[in-house]
Amino acid sequence: MSNGSKQTTEANGPPTMASGIVQRLGPSQLRTRAIIIIGVGLIFLAALLFDPEQFSISSCYFRELTGHPCPSCGLTRSLHAMAHLNFQQAMAFHPMGMIFFIALLIWLFIAVAEIILRKPIRIDLSNGMKKFAVISLILIWAIWWITRLFGSS
């Protein structure tokens, strides 16, 4: 900062120098990334080691009340199948399980890269692309659930 550059903060981004150079991550930001890595790592470890078919998981209250599967029925089994690289079975249990698993992998990769580089990694998407992604995920989830409600399950 001895060169007289003035530090600014972009609206939704990390602090930058007026010249556009991104600041390094501070200790609290590095701690946050480490917590993300530990948390996501534990999710992956549980998905890998915990077989939902072998344990008695409390039943779904929605299913108990209505007799129909809830929108998230099958997610745990889908994540378990993904952890064992059984993509076909994961998709059969719940398609969002695959999407969640891949999203967690990307989040983990970014957090590890940020710690190694000690710089934030930004993935800038236009507002239109963000809306498209959210609407697509909601539609996939809704179509899956409607299909299960009125399907042969």
C-alpha cells in the first residue's frame, strides 16, 4: 500500500485495490474456508460410510401423513450412491442428489484452491444466468416430485 493505491470494495465482491489487484484472504476468511472443507469433507465421509439401507432412519412425516413421498425422499440414498460412483442408482433415487453432490465437490475444490492461493475465487454469472439456474433446479425438483406423486411409486 506504499504506492499510494486506494483500497475499494466492490458491491458484491472482495476488497480490491484501485488498480484491480485482489487482496489476499485474511485469517478469518481462511478459517471460514477451512470450516467449509471440514464440513463438506464430513458430508462426503458420511455419504461414503453410512449406508441408509442398513440403518433405521426415522420415516418421513410427510409420507406418514399423506401416503406420498416428500420432495426430498431419496436424497440420502442418492448421495450415498454418488459417493460410491453409482450414477444410475443415484439418479433413480433422486436426481437432485447428483446435483448436490457435484455442487459440494465444486464448493470443496474452490475452498481448497482459495486456501492454497490465499486469494478469493469468484465465479461471476449474469443475473439472467443465475435466474435460469435457479428456475431450472426448481423445475427439475418439481417435475421429479410430481412424477413420483402420480407415478407408480
